[in-house]
Amino acid sequence: MTQDIENPEKEEDPIILYIMSAVERGSPVAPRDIAIEIADDRARENSPKDAWRKYLLAVKQQAKNLARQGRISILRRGVPIDPNKMKGLVKFSLPVKE
């Protein structure tokens, strides 16, 4: 058995694409807003109104990863924080200097 070596580039996670799209709009965005956007895009007719909650943890985990890479900043009260100390109410934005 051989692996497909011809396409070594890995596609980005769709959650990452939603996060980057949201922060590139300019203003800081809450993880909840991104999760709601994902849920709305993937909603079915019989989806519950709080379906966004199942995406919230994935959004936060991917945001931590992006912040560690320096692609976004995680803000608490408008101030960048360490991604490893993310808790409570936070927002995501394009990278800002501390």
C-alpha cells in the first residue's frame, strides 16, 4: 500500500477558515459569534436553535492554535492574553502588539 504523496499540502480546517474570515473583517469577534455563523451555515430544517454550542469548543481550540502561531490575538478586555490562559469572556482579532 502506498500513500498519496502527490498532495503533501493539508487543507485547512474549516473552523480555521471561519475564524480567519471573521477576524479579517476588522473588529474583534467573540467565539460565540463564530460558532453561530458555523451552525447557521450547516443548519438543517430540524436543527435546534442552540446547535451553535457544539461548535464553540472547536472554535476556542482552533483559536488557541492560531494564537500560538501568531495568526490571531486573543483579547480579554481589549488586551492581548496568553493563549494558554484563555478563559472567560474573550474576543479574537488580527494580531496586535502587547
